[in-house]
Amino acid sequence: MTPSGSTVARVEGLSYSYLRPDGVALQALDDVTLSVAAGEVVSVIGPSGCGKTTLLRILSGLVPASDIVGHAEVAGHPVLRPPAEIGYVFQHVGLVPWRTVRSNVEFSLEMRLHRALHDDERARARQMIEMVGLTGFEDYHPHQLSGGMQQRVGIARALATDPSILLMDEPFGALDAQNRRLFQDELLRWQQQRGFAAIVVTHDLEEAIHLGDRVVVMSARPARVLEILHVDVDKRERGRSSDATAQYRALQDRLWEVLLPENERSRAALQPA
Amino acid sequence: MAQSIVDTTGGLTADALAQSRLARLARGRRRRRILRALPWLSVVLLLVLWQIVGASVNPIFLATPTKVAQATVDMIGTHELLTNTWVTLWTFMVGLVLGVIVGAPLGMVLGRTPAAAAMVDVQVRILYSIPVIALFPLFILWFGLGVKLRLISIFLSAVLPIVISAESGVRSVDPTLIELGHVYGARRREIFRKIVAPATVPFLASGFKIAIGRTIVTTIGIELLTSQEGLGGLMSFYGNQLQTAQYFAPLVVAAVLSLLMYWVGDIVERRFSAWRPAPA
């Protein structure tokens, strides 16, 4: 699928530093430039702790605009407050434990609208629950669900507001390998159904290639964009044809080549002086 | 019997196996029933023992259960037992409820404003760690003898655990949930009402249970020391008169009331301690 023209999210010359609680200043991002087209899936990969999550936090307005250097915009507007066009999928899901599945999915809409939901909005939440395959579990509480089901609720909640871009922070990190693969394929299906764009932060090479139209490789902290790879395999074919498999292998080798020195650098930085 | 298959049934038929399992279940049920009856049995045993010992010692030292029952009936007849039970109960309730009404919002505000918390946390902890009883002499000087003194003491016993639990509840809200609110554009008020407040409820429930325990002690204690009124007042009056049976009657009422209150505290804590409904 070729991404259509319009850009849903863009950062340009983006740098961000913060103070750790112990007073040490750390630079998380260094001059990052990246844009995501409508309906495009961009995987972001890099050594752990490199600042990938920070990128999502900036785009979602969780970082005060005054703290960043450079430019960040969503749907053509600079990010000054949380943009209405994004949906966020948290690494640790972040379901509200006292709310049922239904009520968790409705939560994002309730917050957006600042009021109780109307029937059509409830219907929309119900539709999302159906899409992620949790019909029948509407009245369950999060603790009664498996990790995979919980993340399904997290995705339904993010999609309930009909975002034009989904920001996903290691969404499948807690799942076992088999479930993860099934879930990835489902995500691609939902993405094609609804046409949202997505940024998927991950540390899993295979996942990055499998999900992304492009894979952005970031360096160890401070994170810079090292390389952007294009994945020219039709999403419906991914992981199926032998041709696709061959290309996967090639891309994976290339990713390793770029990432290996970064991982070593990042590990070296963790060593006590 | 089949040669190569290990026989674990001890040669019993399926029917006999089912029989023995049924018998085991029945035994288990009987044992549980006995366990449930044991507490009542022990109370009865205690009363019997008390009756026997009480009858053989000087009645000033110990009144027998029958004498206590007689005194209870007499004191109900003169209205003094019910009137004073009511006095104890309403001061207890008013102090406890005020403690919750003041303590819960105060604790939540402290949890959300680190500067304010830094100002008063030490004082709150100090007040919480000394028994309120130790402050009675000072309070008597400040508030005189009367209902005002008792209400303030009871209130203080209730409010501190509530403040502390509300504060720590607000502090331990999952930060991801706060971010979740921000991401979807929630206003400060909404984050408080839809995330922080509900997340604090289980902590408040535990604080409430602790508050009940401390408040009971203070209520009876302050009446014993300063009042002619209330169950504590009665105990102190009849105790000083060496009318031991009449002293025991309000003590028994106080014990029953305390049990009831602890039970209420338990129920509240269990009901709100988890966000999940009780298993069906």
C-alpha cells in the first residue's frame, strides 16, 4: 500500500532534554526529523532506553511544548496540547481497574467530550469491542482478562475516538511469541479496515518489519534517526509468500547491521566509569 | 486385573470409589459445621465458668452473669442504659462522620499538593502516633468538661487515619492512568473525579476501619475520665460506687457495640478494598 499524500504527523529538527530526578541532564532526542503519511504504518526501532517513547509522548502532548526544541505537529497543527487526532496505546496497557471492558473503551470518548456519552457514541465503543473480538466480555473487569485481551481493550479504547494516527508503545511487549504474531496480523487487518496511520515503537526486529511500511532505526541515546528502511511487501502478503520471506530476511540483516554497533554503544554507556 | 497397568484404585469398583468420595465430602461438611458452632460454644462455656467463679468470690470483685443480666434489665427499666447508650452512639457517629467529611478531602488535597503536604505531614504523623488519650488533660483545659471536649477528641481520633490513608491513596495512583487522562484531553477536574478519587477509595476504606477502632477507644475513654454521661460515664459511676453488676451492664453493651462497629468496618473495607466485585 502506498501512503497517500497528506501528512498526519511530522517532527522536524526535534530535540529534547530532561533532568533526571538526581539532577543529571539527559538528552533523549537529537535533531529528529520524521513524517507519517495518512494511513501509513511507521515502525520505530532502537536500543532500549533510547528515547523512542519520548517521541510518542511529545506527539501526544504529554511533554509540555515549551520543553522541546524543534517542531512537532499533528494534523497540520503544532502540538501545544494533546491533539484530538491521536489514539495512544500504552506499553503497560493502563486499563482503569475499576471499570468494565465496556466502560474502559468508552473512557477515551468520555474524556474527549467532557460529558456522558450519547447512544451513537456508545454504539461506536461497542463496535470497537466487536472489532477486537471481545464481544461477550463487555462486563468483565481488567483483572479477569489475559494480557492479550487487556491489550485488545487498550486498542479498542484508542480507536474509539476514531484517531487518524495511533501511537503504540511496544503494544505487544507482554505477549508470548505466538499470540504476538496473531495479534500483529489482526492489527494490520484493523489498520486496513479503518485506514488509520500508526507509529509503532518496538524492540523486535521482526515486528518492526512485519508491521511497518517504513522502519525508522534510531541510535542509542540521544536518539537520532540512523536510517529509514522501506518495506515494499504488500501487507496482505506479509509473512506468507516465499518472495516476501526473502525480503524480510534481507531487511532483518540490514537492521542488525545498523543496530548492532548502537546496542554495543548503549551497553557501554551503562557500564560504571 | 490388567497386567501392565498400575492399579491405583486398590481394587475397588467405580461404585465403591464414588461411595467413599461421598463419605469424605459428608465428613468435610460435618467438620465445617462443627467449626462454625465452636465460637458460640466457647461463649457459653465462658459464661458458665464466669457464673461458677463469680458465685464463689466477693460480689465487689466480680458480678455473676445472672446478676449482670438482672442489673441490665433494671437499668433498662430506669432508662439510664438506653439514654446513655444513645449518648455514646451519637457522639461516636458524629465524630466519625465529621472525621470522614473533613479527612477525606483534606488528605486528597495534601496528596495532590506536595508543598502543603511538606508543611503538615510531620505534624499529622506526630499527632497520629500519640494516643489521643494522652492529650485529654490539655483538651480539658482548652475545652472544659462537656460534649464539646468529647466530640473534638473523637473527631481527632477519626480524622487522622482518614487523612493519612487518603493522602497515600492519592499518591499511589498509577501514573499511567493520569497520563491516559491527559492524552485524551481530560481536564483537571475530570482527572480528579474519574481517576484519582476512585483510585483512592480502597485506601479510604482501610483508613475508615482503622478510624473506627481508634474512635471506639477514645469515645469510651474520654467518657470514663470526664463524663457522667454515656456508657463510659455509667461504668465510671458504678465502678466508683463498687456496684460491680451495674458496672458490667454498660461494659457489655459497649463490647457488643464495638463488635458491631468493627464488623461494619470489615464490611466497608472488604466491599471497597478491591475494585472488582466480590466473587459470586
